[in-house]
Amino acid sequence: MRKIKSLFISIVLMFVSTSVFAAFNCEVEIKRVLVYATGEVNILHTGRNDYTFICNAKGTWKGIDTVTCALWVSMLQSTQNNNKKAIFYYSGSGTCASLPTYSTSPAPVYIGTIK
């Protein structure tokens, strides 16, 4: 009986600990890709209908380096030009509609093209 109780507690703790690290993604159409002279990259997409800051092409921002930023910009411009959808994956909790905007945006874990 003690082993069953211990197993049950372990399983419950496993589910509780993984729910703390919830994540979400946004599958969206790209409306605009803006790259400013400062290197900041803002994306207007259908998941938020406002600009989401994703990186800075002139320096590391929230762990996203300039090479990754340049690749993301290229991919998102191609996604927009080819009428495909993009996926943005974020750690933590939230929704696409409630993403903070501009420089208060969280850093994406990854960005991809789908469809």
C-alpha cells in the first residue's frame, strides 16, 4: 500500500511540475515584417493584430542572436510572400491575442512556416 501511495504522489507531482512550465503557440498569417534602422524587428500578424517584437538584427535580445534574427526575418518575409502561415512558439503562459506588444514582447522559442 505504501508503494502505491508513493507512486500516486510521484505521478501527481510530475503533472503539477510540468504544468508550471506551460507554453503556447500562435499559428498566424503575416501582415507586415518591419526592420528598423536600429535593428529592431516587429511583426504584424493575425494572432494579435498589433506589432510583436521578435528580435534585433544588430545585437542579442533576450537570448536571440543576430544570425537567428536574420534567418527569422528571411523566413517570415518568404512566408508572407507565399501566403503561408507562420507558427510562433512561446514558453510560459499566455495567448496570441494577449501577447505584449513592441519591445515588451516575450522572445519566441522558435518560429516556423506551416501550411
